[in-house]
Amino acid sequence: MALYSSDFSRVFSNLLERYHVSCYQIEEYSHLNQSYLSRLRSGQMANPSAETVVKIGIAIAHCNKDITLLEIESLFDACGRSLQKR
């Protein structure tokens, strides 16, 4: 299992639960495969690409307008990436 996989799955699951968003809703908006999203959520898949994390973040924001940019950035941090210029 990759270094950040458990962090990403934990952060991803927490955001979905906190904002009452399902993998199905993310699939509908992002066109990412629901089974892939479920594997990311469970930790079976690790370290999604930056493009995938962007799609997930935008989809969660589309489904629930209360999410903050800081919380979306936590998805990037959890897989070893950042929205900030290094």
C-alpha cells in the first residue's frame, strides 16, 4: 500500500460523510467510475492523480456548496500533492 493511501481514503470518506455526498453523486458530476471512487474511499486504490483529485473536489463542491477550499486542499495534502505553488 502506498504512503498516502490511508490518509486519502480517510480524508475522502470524512468529506463525503460530512457533506452528505455519495460516490454515485461524484460519479454523476465528474464522470469518474463509481467503483473506482469506492476503492479510493476504502483505501483499496491509492494516490489518485491530481486531475482525479480536482474532479472529486469540484464534484463535492457542486453537490454541497458549504465545503471550503481548505477542505478540498486537504484531499491534495492527503495524497502528497498541493494546490499551492511550491
